[in-house]
Amino acid sequence: MRIRRNRLLAAPLFALLGIAAFASPAQASGESVGGCMAEVIHEAEEHHGKDHDVLHDEHVQDELEKCFEAPNPILPELNEIVWGGAAFLILFVLMVKKGFPAVKGAMDARAEKIRTDLDAAEQARTDAQAVQADYEERLADAKAEASRLIDEARGAADQVRTDLMARHEAEMAELRARAAADIESSRTQAIADLRAEVAGIALGAAERVVQSSLDTEVQGRLIDAYIDEVAGGNG
Amino acid sequence: MADSRVTGYADALFAVAAAEGDLAVVEDELFRFAQALRSDDQLGSTLADQGVPVSRRQQVVEDLLGGKASATTTALVSMVVGAGRTTDLPAIVDALVERSAASRNKSVATVRTAIDLTAEQRNRLASAINTRTGRDVEIRVVIDPTVLGGVVTEIGDDIIDGSVRRRLNQLRESFR
């Protein structure tokens, strides 16, 4: 801040020195060509009197020729320099006393604000980085949790599939066994029914044959044989 | 009917038949009538039908036994039917027969055959049963065509089955 202040003070001084360095004679007199010539003539008449032919005086002619020399395009007239310098000084003093503190305060405030903003931005960046880190951590945790859940779901699905297949196989085996048992039972029942049917037919035929052959004589012999068996203890 | 009531009726019938002096005949006729009731469901249901007046049922008994059985037998059967104990008559007669045989120190052997036994066969069978079981028995023959041939003897709870039916049944069982 001190360096910047010194530069502000040095700038007007360099400007004044520059103006003084490039000042020309005409400009130093503070007149135009016509004014310069009128002033030369006026001074010559006062010096030599009005009766003297000043225009043919070599000295006056030399002075007039000097009026034709090119004026300094930069160097203002003296009164302008005086007034301008005074105004500049007043303005400079006002600027130093009033403007500079205001500008300095504004710039300090601006700088403070910028610093505050930078600090806030830095804090925000830090916070953002923390949030990002937290977010990335949570994201990683979420991904890990998701991966774990997927693994668990996959494991559970595999287990369910295995259980279903085992149960299905067990049910199929039970169904096959039951079907085999039913078939065997049906076969056994069919054989038994067939055997009973055959036996019934055969016994019916045998009964009819026996009935037709059991006349009174045969009945008597059967009774006698029975009595003999009872007596013999073989009945 | 309770056993005591069957026994009571049997004792009553036994006493009446004994008092009339023709116990053996009455006993045999009652036995035959009881077998007829066992084998003829229509006869049993008619005599036991409470919707038929007692006099009508007794008239049926008179018509069936009149002239074929003794008056004592007819009167006893009519009395049991009139008392509404027709369905118990077979059990009453069995108890009567047992009671009568017991009075002679004998047991009753119920013999089922397809044809009736001759007197000689009855004596031989009674002797054979005595030889085998040691019990003196009286033979009661029941004609049962389902026996087909041979004899089935029942003495109390003992059964000596020598029928053709049993052999056919054994043959049937052997097929199973």
C-alpha cells in the first residue's frame, strides 16, 4: 500500500517537470505570433519613441523573426500553468486529504471483501471437498452395501433355488414311489381280483358239479365217513 | 330279550310239556318249528308283526301246526306268539332243549346236514361224540341245504365241521 501511495504522489510531479522541460521561448512569453509581434513593436516604440522607424531596425526585425519561430505545442501559457497548477494542487490536496482515504477505504474494503470472499470461497471449497469426500465415502459405502445386498440376494436366490430343486426332487421321488406303489397295489389288487374271479368261477362250477353228484347214496357215505372221523378223533 | 327271560320262558314251556307227559315229542316239534322260523324270514316277520292282530297271528300258528303237531306244541307256540316273543322263540326253544337234555344229564348236539340222518346214524354219531368229547349228547338234526354234503356238529361252543361247504370254502381260501 505504501508503494502504491508513493506512486500516486510522484505521478503529478513528473507531469510538471515534463511540461517545464518541453516549454519553448514563445510559449514562455505566453503570447501568439500576432501578439508577440505587437508586443515587440510596442516595446520598441516605447524604447525608441513613436517617431522611430522600428520596423526597419535590425534588432526589432530579429525580435519579430523570433515571433515566427514555432511555438511549443505542449507548454501552456504561464497563467494557465499557474491556474492549472493551483487547481492541481488544490485538487491534489483534496484528493490526498479526502479522495485518497475514501478510495483507500473503498479499496481496503474491497480488498477485505475480496479476501473475505476468497476465505469464504476457500472455506466453501474446503466444505465442498469435505462434502464431496463425505459423499464419495457414502457413495462407496452405498456401493459396498449394494454389493453386499446383491451378494446376499444372489446367495438367497441360490439357496431358494437349491431348496426348491431339492424339494422338487423329493416330491418327484415321492410321486414316483407313490406311483410305483399304486401301480404295484393295482397290479396286486388286479391279480387278487382275477384270482378271486377265477376261484369264484371254478368254485361255482365245482359246487354245481358236487351238488349234481351228491345224491342220497353219496350223502349217506359222507355222513358215515364223518361219523367215523369223529369217532376216530380226526374230525 | 334278556337271558333270564329266555330261560324263564324255556322253563315254563319245559314245565308245561313235562306236565302234559309228552316232553320228547313237544321238544322235537318245538325244535323243528324254531328251525323253520330261522330259515323262513317271511314267516318270522309275519308272526312278529305288531301291526297284525294277535288273534290273526295265532290263527296262522293254528293253521301251520294244526293236525301236524301236538296240541301242546301248538298251544305253547301260540302262547309265545301271543305274548309278542316270536323273535325270541328260537332262543327259547334252544334253552328248552338244553334244559330238557340237562334234566337227563345230557348235552345237545345240533347237527346240520343236507339230508336227514337215519336212527342208526344218529346213534353212531352220538356214540362217536361221546367217544371224542366224553359227553353224553342228544342229537338234534337241522336240515340245511347250504351244507351241500357231510355234517356240521355244534355242541355248545364246540363245532366239528365235516361239510362239503367247509371244504369248498377252504379251497376258495387257498385261491387267495
